[in-house]
Amino acid sequence: MEKNITVNRKARHEYFLEEFYEAGIQLTGTEIKSIRQGRVQLKDAYIEFIGNEAFVVEMHISAYDHGNIFNHEEKRKRRLLLHKYEIRALKKAVSIKGYTIIPTGMYIKKGLCKLEIALAKGKALYDKRQSLKERDQQREIDKAMKVR
């Protein structure tokens, strides 16, 4: 059973999402408590490689309400738990093909926090307009079907 915590809605608007991966994330005690309360933002987050490890950067996890002096930093780099072959493939795509890797969602699966990440290519302004146009057309179609 999965409990959805947050979704990066801005990602689908800003990027073409191609491949999706499920990554574990290394957290401290107060971070996971804050995530379970749903106090996390993925809006400006991205994935960065340091050595042979992947880190999520600029992901905001609010301080835990009942925490003490040992509360966590809100925007620290957090290590992603991926297989070595997945890290190699993602690193290669970023360096050669000009992709970027962004988090698209966070959920809790079997008691563990998982981050859904996607290999993404940036959209141009006209692509964004086209997406908005298609969404509006679909909304009109759904509205017309609902009336009948």
C-alpha cells in the first residue's frame, strides 16, 4: 500500500518527462516525521551527482513541530539510494544528452519513504502553451460529455 505525500505538479508543465525511477532517500528522524505530516516541497528540487552518488538538492522539508535542538536543516542535500547501474545510466544521460533529473513525487511504501524521479528535458515556451491548450480542450470535452 502506498501513501502519497506530495506531487511536483510544476514538473509536468516545465519538462517533458521520459523515464521514471523509484529511489529511496536517506533521512534523519525528524525529517521522516515531518514528511509523514506532509510538510515537504519538491517545487525547485533537482538531482545532482557527487562522485558515484546521487543527491537531491533544494528539496524543502519543514522543521518538525515537536523537535528540539537536534531538528534537521530544511534544505540540506539528501542522498538517494539507487543501484549503481541506475546511477551510471542517469549520469550518462545528463552529461551526453542534455537531460536533467527532477523529483516528481514522494510517497511512503511499506513504511519507507520513496522519491519518484524522472529523466526530463526542458520545454520551450511554445510547448508550454501547447500543453495548456490541450488541457483546456480536454476540459471542454469532459464538460460537454458530463452535461449529457
